[in-house]
Amino acid sequence: MIYTIQKLGELAGISTRTIRYYDEIDLLKPASLSEAGYRMYGSAEVNRLQQILFYRELGISLGQIKEILISPGFDRTVALKEHKEKLIQKRAQLDLLINNVDKSIQEYERGIKMTDKEKFEGFKQELVDNNEDMYGEEIRNNYGNNVIDQSNAILKNMTKEHYEDVVNLEQDVLDSLKEAIAAGDPTSKLGQKTAELHKQWISFHWPNYSKEAHAGLAEMYVADERFQAYYDKVQPGAAQFLRDAIVEYTKN
């Protein structure tokens, strides 16, 4: 079946402006143009738009989606199976949050007590899922599935107090990093304090600490723009400074 841009937008539930933008960035080109110059879309374009919207639902950027779809190794069936697995994981996480809300309502209305662990189950699962979506492929390639699975299990089994300690320590790392940058030397006492705090923070997540793995993680902070952006929110160049501080720290 052939669709005009308006009909395709109605079918997919998105605006024609969005479809035009996908055309402009070479993400979704029309199958042909009518004699009047209107964009026309066929079954191949419908399938491609479906893939695009699946990836968007998973929070993947348009640039990354384009790279995936133009890859010579792209397989639509494999991609659909991956989408299904991701959606199942998302559904499981939503079920946890819904169950969390239900138990909270029962606690407030009927006095049925929740354990501290129950109160945070859904949120910890959401954190695991978000980390997997953003960094899963890179960290699994670097450290292996077993290490990452153990790290995720540690996070999901944390008590409320333990979880709060991790969150607070993460902020301590950022605060110390800002202070160390002001001093200007990653090898200084302040720089090495930051690296030590960072070691304590990752040790909450890792089943075992090693200097080699710590230094390797630091290299990812400057090699991957997503990691770099997280630390550069302290100030531009913060990821590089932290990398240098950790490299010095792991030499000792």
C-alpha cells in the first residue's frame, strides 16, 4: 500500500513535520515523489519507520538510530527480537513500580507495613535499566557479562541505607572533583582525594576492585562522549581531569 506523508503520519501517530525532518536527515526517505512533488511511502518505508519509533521508545538518539539502520549487518528480525526483549524488561520494571505504589497505598490507608527494601525495589531496577540502555554495550564489552550482572545484582539487593550511601558518595565525588579542578593539579592531594572517593564509589558497584579496571574505566570517561558529558557538567574538562587523577592514583 502506498501512503502520502499525511496518511503515514496518521498511521504512525506522529506529525508530518517529524516525517519531513526524518527525510531531511536521511533517516527515512520517501519511496518516490508524485507528479505534484508529494512524498509517497511504501511498505519498506512503513517497516523502517516502525524500527525508528521502536528505537525512539527505548531512548536511542536519531543519530544512533541512523547508524544502526544503515549498518550492513542490520537484520530486521533480530532487531525486532531485541526490541521485544527490551520492552519485556521495561514492562517488568513498570510492574515493579506499580506494585510499589500499590503497597504504598496499602501502607498509608490500611497500615500494612512495607520493608525498606520493598520501597526501593522499583527505583533500583529503573536505575539498572537506565544504565544498561545508556552504557550496557560498552561496559559489557570492556568488563564482560558476568562482572556487569554481578554489579547489577549488588545494586538491586542494596538496603535503603546502603543505596543512600552510594548516592551521597557519588555527589561527594563530584564536589571533590570541582574543588580539585580549582586547585589545578590532578596529582595534588585534592586530586588524589577525588580519585580515592571515586574508588570507594565504584567499589559499591563492583564485585571486586582492581587498579587496572579502575584505570580502564577512567579512559572511557574521555573516550565516550556520554561519560564525558556526565563529568563535564561539573565544568568543561572535568572528565579529562578525573581521568588523569585516577591514572596517577592507580600507579601507586
